[in-house]
Amino acid sequence: MAYDEELAQRFRDGLGGMAGISEKRMMGGVCFLLHGNMLGGADRTKAGEGRFMLRVGKENEAEALQRPGAMPVNFTGRHMGGLVFVDAAACDHATLEGWIALALRFVSTLPPK
């Protein structure tokens, strides 16, 4: 995975200047946190494909995986429940905002860190 400024900026734009957001370089890309809780991120695969990662929560994962461009997150062969990858090519601005809204629905229920 590799950091990609263009994808990171698209995620920032999708957040629309929301209060309580911070950024942290993690997992080879950049993650966006709401009050210290991971909301999502952006990176490129080793093959160069852009993708967003969203923390939708386990209860929303099945719904999220039905959306176009969504894939389960697996790190080192292990399924990471509650997280989905979304193909960046399948996301225009409005679609990415919808993904971020779904992630916010879960992450906003978590206590600040």
C-alpha cells in the first residue's frame, strides 16, 4: 500500500471541513480520525489501484458490501470486520460522501479517545 495525495485530498473534500477530524499516516496510507477514532482512509495497492477504506462497523458491513466497488478488508490474510475497501474509480464526489456518511453513522457512536 502507498500514500496517494490525490486520494487523500478527495477524502478530505468528502469530509467537507468537518470538526473533530485529524489525520494520521497509518498502514502505508493516510487515515482520518473523528475524535481519535478511525473513520477511514485512502491508499494505493501494490498494483497501483486507488482505494478508500471505510470503518462502517460490523452491523453495517453486509449492507456496505452490497454497494458497487466495495470489498472486504483483509490484512495479512485476516478479515477485518466492520471495514470495507471501496474502489476509488467507482467513487465520484457524491458517492464518496455517501460512503463517509455510512462510516460516520458508526464512528460517531464511539466515545472520543
